[in-house]
Amino acid sequence: MDSLEKPVNGSSLMSLRGLGIGFGKRKLLCDVDTSFVASSLTALLGRNGSGKSTLLRAMAGLGRYDGSISVAGHDIAMLSAARRARLMAFVSTERTRIGAMSCFDIVAMGRAPHTNWIGRLCDADIAAVESALEAVGMSSFAGRRVASMSDGECQRVMIARALAQDTPLILMDEPTSFLDLPNRYELCTLLAELAHSHGKCIVFSTHELDIAVNLADDIALIDTPHLLHMPVCDMLEAGHIARVFNAAGKIPSELFGM
């Protein structure tokens, strides 16, 4: 991982200090101080327009922000794009439909930060791609063209690409947005397994409150202009999710253990 030590489970991997983000003149978050740890799955929640995507893009070094963001002790503002790509992978919410490419080819794109200047794959790169496909249950799809695959299968391939990138941190913007309910649970269960078995720190935004409550280790809740970040059980006990989302009285109280 680019001369970095392998993160220890429970150790701080990404830190936000005095973080502020906005959209135009509107302040979305102010003075955020929190950390995300290795071997954990964190669900990022917030009402529509609260800034979930804006926050994730800032964390990935793709958007403007105030304060500082560090990964494994490195200030991302001081890192080149190539170096950041060795520390974190970002999976956007956009559909990927490069029909002429095979699953193997798309996952192999995740090896770009590690290959030589012409992008040639060595044996270690090929092994990393194959391992990533196996981890998401897509080994048998390696030669399949993306055009022939379902949305759920495509999303697994994008996760495999992030795994092949071999970063300690993976950020995902609404990875379940194009999936039906069973596939949403299946995908997020996979994310939890990958976080725990591979020692990754995975942060994903979602609108699915039940999935966040049942499958994530922690919840980061945007309560404008604050970010509340704590283990799921503590978040439920404090009643923050119910307060933020139940303002209109439309969320069943039993979801929050009330």
C-alpha cells in the first residue's frame, strides 16, 4: 500500500478535522471532527440535499472543502492524484455501461495506480484482478461483456475494480441505487463481509435506513450543519435517526427500536 503499514482493525484510517463543505453559498457541514477506522462498514445517511455526495467527493479529494482530511496520516491535499489512488478507491453512483469491455478488463482498470507507465499487467496484477472477482463472486463472469449483465452484476464488478485497486479505504456513493430490494441487501452484506475479512474501511451513502441499521457497523448522519458519527446501537439509542428522518412522521418507529 505504497510504503504504508497494513491498517490494524479498529485503528484510525481516515480523519476529518475542522471539515466544512458547502454547495454554492449554502453551508452543508461545519467544523466536523471524526475518524473512520479499518475493518469497518460505515453507512452515510442524510435527508435529500443534505450533502452526502458532496461529502464523499470531498473525502475522495474530488471536491472543495475547508479544514483537513487525512488518510493513514497523509493530508490528501498534499498528495498527487496517483498517490491518492493508492490510498482510496471511489465508486460513484453512475451506471457503468462500457459494453465492449469484459468484466476482467474493467476490474483490471483498478490496477492503474500500480502498473508501469504503459499500463501493462504483470502476473501480480492479473492475480489481484482474479482475486477481486472471486471476492465478489464474479469469477465466472470474467470474460462476459458488460452489455449482457444486470445492474446488480455490474455493481459487483465495480466493487471488484475498487478491491483490485488495493486501497485501505473505499468510498461508495449510493451503490444500491439501481438495485431491487433483495439485491440491495445482498450487496451491502457483501460490503460488510469485505470490510471485515479484508480489513478495509468502507464508507457508503444510502437512502436505505433499514439496511444501514441492520448491516453497518457505524452510521455517519448528516444533521445539518453537523455530522453525527457513532456505532449503530449508540445512534439508535440516542434517537438521532428518528429525529432527523421522522420529522414528517412518515418513518415507522419500530425501525429505530422505539
